[in-house]
Amino acid sequence: MVKKIVGTGVLLVLALALQAGVKMYTLKSPDGKVKLEVTAGQGIAYSLFYDGRLLLKPSRIALHTDLPEADHWENIRITGTKQRHVSETVQAPFYRVKEFGIDCNELELRLNNGFSLLMRAYNDGMAYRFVAGRKGEMTVVEERAEFNFADDFEAYIPYSTNPKDPWNMAFQNFYTKAPLTQYNTELPAFLPLTVDAGAVKLTLLESDLEAYPGMFVRGDGKTPALKGVFAAYPQETFKNKWRCQETVKTRRPYIARVAGKRTFPWRIMAVTAEDTQMPVNHLVYALAAPNRIGDYNWIKPGKVAWEWWNDWGISGVDFKVGINTPTYKHYIDFAAEQGIEYVVLDEGWSDPKQGDIMTTVPEIDLPELAEYARNKGVGLILWAVMNVLDEQLEKACRYYAGMGIKGFKVDFLDRDDQKAVEMVYRIAETTAKYKLFVDFHGMYKPTGINRTFPNAINFEGVFGMEELKWSNPDMPLYDVTMPFIRMMAGNVDYTQGAMRNAVKKDFRDIYSSPMSQGTRCHQLATYIVFDSPLVMLCDAPTAYRKEPECTRFIAGLPVVADETRILQGKMGEYIVTARRVGEDWIVGGLTDWEARTVDLDLSFLPEGMFRAEIFCDGINADKKGEDYRHEYRDVKREDRLKMQLAPGGGFAIRLKKNHN
């Protein structure tokens, strides 16, 4: 990382006192469009402007602790200020780009209670964090984080799905679109959350969440305002009888117990004037702590043959299919023949009711499978309940890494209180020590830990394909909404790849024979549109072998890119994404249930001819979701392609540089 720090005196203005003892400071982004006004004296509050327009009215912020001498926020005084311009080049392995640059202006306010406040103004958003410089430990009783919007804007709200205990849930839900004044006060909402302010969209995120609870927000149902709320610190926990998942029973009357000298999470408000800027906003990644593991060349992104979604749905074999050694050898054979890098052993290889990560069920010979996979050039990934792995973390990592296992898919955290967040960091750090990667399922949204620990390669916290096994949601709508909101936080393990594809009227949720909503090409396009460096092939080898063209295409797609651009798109309607890998490109497009024509301008290509392999919806894809057209064309940057997308449709293109 390259960092330059220079003075920015013209950006900081100490205004006349608004009233006795109150001072105002102004901070602007490098391009001058994002402006923060910070008042300090009778508490601390900030206002946000974009291009001269007020977006957030004065919104108060504070950290209330158990230290009386540090808790006088109503009479806070500024003891010093510091201003600087920060320019960074960030290396970003297993991310949507190889590297990116970020510039911002920063204001530091040193407070008379042992805290400092850092405020940053970027061209595409703002962020603030508290920094504590005290001795010993302290208890954070409450954090005050207000977001008082200037008008009754419409919001895209992902509510908690557990009314009885909203802090315990999988962080997977649809977005409820409603004015802020119609917020459902019975439930908090998790992040990211987007507010449509007309000319711009505002997205609330957080970064560098460590040893602290994640932030939810809640509205009062009356005013256009949100405030941060947090899961309190766990006091008693219990394990359920199905898979020994740890659940919180009672909580303490505070949110965190922390070191007196530390930084607190960044609170981010991304500001985007164009929807196409949203999926490529880098603030969460940029604000996270830098790489702590050093060399990461041992981490290999790739694709994964997965058995759980298709319910081990193999046919035409001479053995009994199930959670057993012959079945997994079959998946390994399939992965090897298709060039798929990994096979995951999902729930069942170790008895979940026993809660012992060191034991396997009698039907599984794991050392034999590990040796078989190694000889085939395929890596194995083991599923585990997160707290079950954590209980024997060092022992399990040492043993399974020695066996040749490549990583863990950890699941069912379903919390983001301080102890849960500490568990996530502990797992990321210890697995890295043994050169194992982690795919976090049942997990809160990414907050930049994939920068700090690059082996934290993927995250669920997304309403993915598993939901179609037991429900009938509007998945095409979600697929063209999620990339603009959730994907701003980081990678998504959506678990796509269905070969049974249903138009709207034909869809059924069938647990053992699941299908996707929308077309075949919609599924193919998700491999390009969604950021996912460790991506599942959710269907069975039997289904893929019947569809060799599509299977070969999916298996051959790159999963990381040097560059990502959103060529076209409107949140909640459609998206077209292009990614550069070396001198080649891949392009994917998705639509909701509305058919549309995309005029694809190829001017993003460099000079020269490219061989385009194109998968697009067939002429009858509106009636039969599995209908598609596959063709090749020679194209150049002056060309345009007219792509016809069926309802719930999509297209996927691979463009290879022609050197002939």
C-alpha cells in the first residue's frame, strides 16, 4: 500500500460559534461534492451534503462507557484538531479488482474525554470512527449513531427475520421498499441498507468490525430517521440438540467489553449518483485493517462441486447415494473431469448432534477421500458449525491441514454480538496459520475482514439459492437488487448453478429436486455478475453431464478479475457487468421478471479482434426457462450486440483476444 499525507488547510474551516461553547468544522471530499459539517460542544453531531444538497440533518454520535470521566458527551470540548489528505493504493487479492486507488480528506478531533473522532470525506461517501486512548479496559454501555435524513426518502430495508429474538438470525432477507416514516418498529434491520434520496442513493455500511458488535438500525415509524442498535454482550448460551449450535440465552446490560486503547468500527455512508457506481464502491474494503497474514499465494480461488442443494441427487450409478465414501468419490471424479478446483463435504460427514469436529460418521473414510482427491488434483473443503470448530480450533486445523484439506465452510453463527465477532476473527487467524481458507456461511455481512485475512475468501449473509428449496420468493428481483446493496459490503456466496430452470408460472419449491427461478442464462450470468472468488456449482453431476455446453462454460469462467465495470444497470430492474482478466473479458447481464433488450456497446474493449462465446435466452425462454442459444462471433470494440432477455432472463459472454 502506498500512502501520501499532505496538508489540506483549505478544507477545514473553524466557523464562528453557533451558540456558546459550540464549534463547527467543515470537511469536503477531494472533488468538493461530499461535505460534512461537524458541530461539537453540546454533544457531537454531523450533517451530510452532496453537491450542495442537505442529505443528513444534524445526527448525534457518542460512545457511552462505564467511565464517568469519559462520558460527558453533552459538554464535550475539542482539545485539538488535525487535518490531512490521504491517498492510498490498495492491493486487493480475491476481490472484484486487483488493486484500486482511494483519495479522501480526513479531520481528526481530539476530545477532552480520552477519545478522538476521525471523519473522512471521499468522493463516493463519508465515514467516521471513534478512537480511544485510555489505559486498562472499559465497558461500552451504548453507542449513539443517528442518521437523520433530510426528507422522507424511500429505503430498501433488510429486516431481521426473527421477531422473538432479532439478534439471532442468518442475515438473509429480501429488501422491504418503504418510506423511512413507515419503518416497521417491531424489528431492527441489518446492514447494508440503502436509502434512495432521488439524485443520489445513500448506503449505510460498516468496516473494520473487530472485538465489537455489528450495527443494526431501527426507525421510529414516524420520522425519516434511523439509529444504530446493537446486540448486547452474551451472558448465558446454550447448544441446540440438532447440530450443537451455540445460541444466546441471556445478555448483559452493555454491548461490549473492550481495551481502553483501540479503534472502533468505521460507520460508512456511501453516496452514489449513479446506480452503476454501487456494486463497485470500495469503501468497506478500503477502510478495513490491512493484511495480517503476509504471503497469501497459497490461497487458490476457484469453483466448488456441492452436494447439499441437490440433495446428493446422483443417478445412474451402481452404489447407494448418500453421505458416504463412494458418493464423494463420484463428486471428486466429476470435479476432476470438469476442471473444478474443489469439492465440499457439507453437513453430515461428521455427526452434527455429537458436536465433535474431530470425528466422522462410519460411512465416511476421510483420509481415503483426501488421498483420492489429491491424486485427482481436487481440493476438499469441510463444512462445520462455527462454534463446534472453534471449540477445537487449533487441533482441528493442525489435523485436517496435515491430511490435505484446503479449507472450511463454517456455518450457523447467526449472530454478530462481540463474542461472535471475536470467534470469526479467531477462526480466520488460526486457519491462516495452517494455510486453510474459510467460507463463512450463516454469517453477518462482510466488514472488510477479507482484506485483513485474505483467507476469509467468501461470505453468505445473502438470500441465496438455498431459499428456493423451501420457499417461493421473487428471486429475479432480488438478483438485480442485491448486487447494488449487499455486494457493496463484499463477496457473496450465493450458491448458484441450477440446471432446472423454471419460468414464473412453473416454479415449485421442491426440497429434494430444487430448481431456479428464471432462465438458464440467468443462472450462467450470476457467475459473472456476483463477486464470488469461491463459487458453488449447486446442481448434481448427473444434471451437469446432461448439459455439457453450460457446464463447460461455468467451469471455465475465472472467479477473480483485474478490473470490474458495471456497464449498465438500474437497481431492482437489471444489471450488466464486465470483468477483465488479463487481456480477456467476461460480460454478464441479469433482468427481473420483465423482458428487456440490452444494447451492449463493446467500446470497453481495447483495439483488436475478440472471439465472443455467447449464451443468451432462447426464443422460447419465456415459456421454457431452460431454452437458450449458444453461438460464437468475432467482434471488435466498434461493435454493438443486441441482447434479448426473457422474463427472469440473462446472458453470459466470454471474450478472448484473437492473436491470429
